[in-house]
Amino acid sequence: MGIFPISISSHISSAPLLPLLYTTIAVVFLALAVYLRNSTSHQFAQSSKMKKHHLTDQLIALCHDPTKSVSHLLSENPSLAPAEAAKKLFGGSHPEVIDAPAPHERQPATQEELEKAKSCGNWGLDIGGREPSELFLRAFRDALLTLEGDKLEGVCSPCLMGSCGVVPLTVVGSVWDICRHMSNLIARAEKEVFLATNYWMDSDATWLITDSLRELSRRAGERGEKAIVKLMYDRGNIKQILDNHQKVGVSVYTGENVRLPSPEEIPNIDIEVVNYHRPPLGTFHSKFMVVDRKFAVVSSNNIQKNDNVEMMIHLEGPIVDSFYETSLISWGNTLDPPLPSHSTPAAQGGLPTFSQQSSTNSSKPDIPETGNARSLDQVTADGQNERLSEHLPGDPHYDADIAGEVRRMQSSMSANENEGIMDVISRHLNQNTKDNRKATADPPPPGHEPTPYIPHPVHKPFPIAMVNRKPFGAPNHSSVYNPQNEAWLSAIRNAKRTIFIQTPDLNAAPLLPALIDAVKRGIVVTYYVCLGYNDAGELLPMQGGHNEGVANKLYKQLESAEERERLNIHYYVAADQNLPIHNSFKSRSCHIKILIADSQLGIMGNGNQDAQSWYHSQEVNVMVDDEETCRRWEEGLRRGQNTDRFGKATKEGDNAGCWVDEKGELAPGSIGVDAGKFSWAKGVVGAIKRVQGAGGF
């Protein structure tokens, strides 16, 4: 979710002019959108006919050749700009501006096609991995088909798109909780950090990161070394009309809006910052980090002050090389200096977390031995046994490994002599915004206690695929055929039992009929959205509409009570509340992005189920093929919120698709089903707020 956030130079101080400028920008974009929607419809129809329904020999050959990657070329010549490497490999076009319309029809993969798709990934069979499931292969094949035109449609070279790895840790918690883990990884880094986020705003959350950069500099100095840090964000600048990748100078990145440490504060770090945006609508919405080419994290959150509950997963193994590849392609510019790990692939580095004693020693069972996973009930109970200092902005307490982080986190989430469990949960959710909201829910029943840090049992590598999409700036909907969107649709189309989705907004036009088709063929579809999340912005033309209106339309398309019973729509309820809190109150919101099919295949990352993510923003997501991991996610998501207990929408009547209380009343702040005749005007206001940086991303 994002719209080009034009940056006004600091010397322009005439504040009264800004609203006029913002309004002008919004109106111009709106006019362009309407015009281009009509002018591109013929082109869309023509190019859709050209889509292939099978994997070509050329693409398969690229998937089989490990030398056909940007990272491989940079391993041979680290001074080569990634954009130049991509040009050498795949041609001289500018793929981020190429339309990618969807085909008119999608043909199911034959068994021969599935075998071809299987051959296109490195599933780690030589390191104990396993072959993909049929559900995963079908989605992977459908994602691969999008590369037949632009080979970098997925912001990853084809040979690295299908891989494998492990997930030692999942986080379901606040922005602080995610930044705490990121800060530990940064402090423990040996050589390098590559951090990408959509929106960076000076706040307590960013202080967790900047504190860790200072700690990294201190530790590197003690080793007599210098660490390399690359940081990317999207703070749109008018100069990006000519050059999307703007190198950020020291005076800007140390200024009041960003406040990264100055070179003098981190003398043992060489830091480089790039501001990336494809105007007007091609937002760099990615949120991920790669450390030492050994660890990768992908998350739902920006690094800023907000009230959101978010999700992150930590990955290790060969899949980290795929994240590294995406990092280079996203950066585009020459890396000055180069990243030290250019010649040491993650595939050669093993599984660092699972090799640590804390992962295999039963006396410290935070990540226990294979087949003996400590349950989240045990994590909760053990949190009562230790009192550890909380890891805070300005008062950091770093741990040596993930096991230590889990203990410290759960200690801070446990009731004590001064606070009951509900007081603890409310304090935790209030931290990032310094809110004072009190709990309204009763204490959680057994099995529902929040566990923000969710350790996974030691496991062998399982299949993982990168399913990303490129940024697309033009204000139309012609860029829709990409690995991210096709993986989502394929998972829904091929599920046998259940679909679960959590997202801030759900309104993307291609998604809605897919959900209805799934319900009609007998699949139980459950989705969680946030009440009122960016309602105003979603009311703009071509943005899909607000959550309650969309939900109502879905229920109206279901003809029988039996069908409606299989569609379960919920509005996010925080772990300390007993009803949804509208996003306009900025007190209890949710920004998680995940899709799970049949409790077997999970797609998690940056992409929302809204028009901006489906058509415009660069998104980074992983698709994992592992039932144990997906079920751990389902349990962690249940514990981290009260949505399943208190957030279910009504399925009947005029308010079908809305949350109502026992008296049939809508939640405070709710628009309800009908946004009114002037919803477009509310949308313009929402767009202006997003341009000003006040809306949702």
C-alpha cells in the first residue's frame, strides 16, 4: 500500500502551499488513472493472448544454469553494477515498465509440466531436503510461467527462484518485537548487513536498529575489522522521475526524518543508503534483511511508529542466496564498497542456528531436537521462571542466539507481582505508540496466551520459492501477471480443504472471484482483515473499495446458507481486546500478510491483498512447503490476537460482512457496507494523507 510520497526540499518552508501541492498531485494521478485505464484496455487484451501455457526449454535451461544469476556475475566482478549484470544476462530492456497482463485462461499443469517444474528448483536433496508436494509444484509452475516474458519479473534470477531452507523462528508481535530480532542479528553480524524497508521514520522502532548499528561498529572495532551496511527505503523524491535509485547523502540520512548514525558514530561501519521508487505508483514496498549471507528475514512491517501487529520469519540455508539475489537486483547501483560475501554463498554455510548448542542441548530447549519441539504452552510456562531485562530502545540487551532472544521475550510477556497478564499484554501493545489503552478482554484461555517469538523445532530443509513482483509505476492495472499474484491464485485454485488469509485490506479484483470459486467447490475460506485500514485511500477509483463493502459483496454472491457457512470473514481483534478497534483510532491495528492453503503451503511476506500490491508495488514473499511450519504459524497467529474469538463478521442481513455487537450495532468509526455517494472525495483525502506520509503503507 503506498502512493508516491513526493519529498519537498528543506528550503521550501511555505507550509500553506503544501496542501495545494498534495491535492494537485492526487488529482493529476487520478485523472491519469482514468485515462490510462481506458487507453490500455486494447493493449491488455492483445498481449494477454500471447501468454504461454507451458514451460519453455529456454526458461528451463535458465533455471538449470547456476551461472545465469546476477550474484554469480558479481562474484566474478564485484565492481559490476547489478543492473548491468542483469542487462548482460537477460537483455537491455527496462522490465519494471513493461506491462504484464494476465492470460485469459489458465490451463492446469499436466504431470509432464509438474516434472519440468520440479527440475527447475534446487530442493536440497543432497543436504537432507525433500521433493516438493503436488500443491507446491502447481503453484511454483504457475509462478514460473510469468517469467516467459521478463526473466526478472520475480526480482530474482530463474535459477534461484526455487530453493530450500529452514525456518528457526517466527515472530508475531509489534514492530518493536520484529526490530528487536533484527537488531540482534545486526549486532551479531560478522561482515555485512543488507536492510530493505518501504518506510523508515525516526522513532523508537528505528532506534532499536540504530542502537544495533552502533553495537556492530563497536564489536567490529574490537575485531579489528570494518562491517559493510547497505540500507534501502522509499521516501519518494522528485528526482526519481529521472533516476529511480537515488543515493542518499550523509546530511539527509542523518537528518531529522531518518536519523541514521553519522560516520563518526559508527567508525567501523561503511554504510551506503539508497532511496528507491518508480514514480508515480511503483512503490518499493519490500521489507527484508540479509545478514552475512547466512541469515534472512522477511516481514510485514515498515520501520516506524505505529500500532500494528506484524509478522516476520527468519530463514537459513540455500534460500538466503535467493534473498541475496533479490537484494542485488533491487539495489541496481554499483555497490561501493562491494559486499564481502560475494564469493561465499549461503548454500555453502550450512544451517547456523540449528548447529548451535542451544538448538540441540535439551537443557536449553528453546529450539529443541528434531521431533521433540517445545510446545508454545511450554514457552509460556517457562517465561514465568526467569526475569530478564527487556531489550528496549536506548537500553539494549543483546543475546548470543535465538534461544536467548526467545527466553528474554517471553519473560517480558509473563505476569508478575506488579502486573496481571492482561496488563502485561496491553503494555506490550502500547509500547510503540506510547498508547494508554486498557484491556477489555478477559485473560486468555489456556492455549491462547501470546507468544510473540515462536521457535520452530530443528528440521531438515524443505522446499521454498521466492514469489515476488517488480514495481510498476504507471497508473493502470496492466501489470498483474507475476510470480506473487500467480502463486496466490494457484494456491487458492488447487487447495483441497482450507484457505486462510490475513491481510490489512482485501479488495484486489482478481482475488475476489477466486475466493468465491473456492467456496462454491467446497473449500472453507477464512480471512482476517483490519477494520477501517486505510479506508479513505481504498475508496479511490481503481483501488478496490473498503473491507466492509467488499465483504458484503462476497456474501451476496453466495446463494445458499451452506456456501455462506464456508466463508468466514473476521476483523482483527487485539490480544487484549474483545472487539475490533477501527484503524482511525491508531490504537490496535494489524498489518500481517499471509496465505496458508491446506495447512501445508504458506505464502508470507510483504504483499497485501489490495490493488496497490497486486498491480504496482515491489513485493518480496516466500512460499514454503511444510505442514509443521504452517501449523506452527496457525497456532502463533491464533495466540497473537483475539480475532478468532471476537472478530467474526455477521453473514446475514443488510450488514452481512460487517462486524456487529450483540445489539447489532457497528463498531465505533465503522463506515459499514455503503461508503456513500462521495466516497471518491474521501479517497482523495486518503491519497493526500498517504502522500504526506500519514496514511497506511
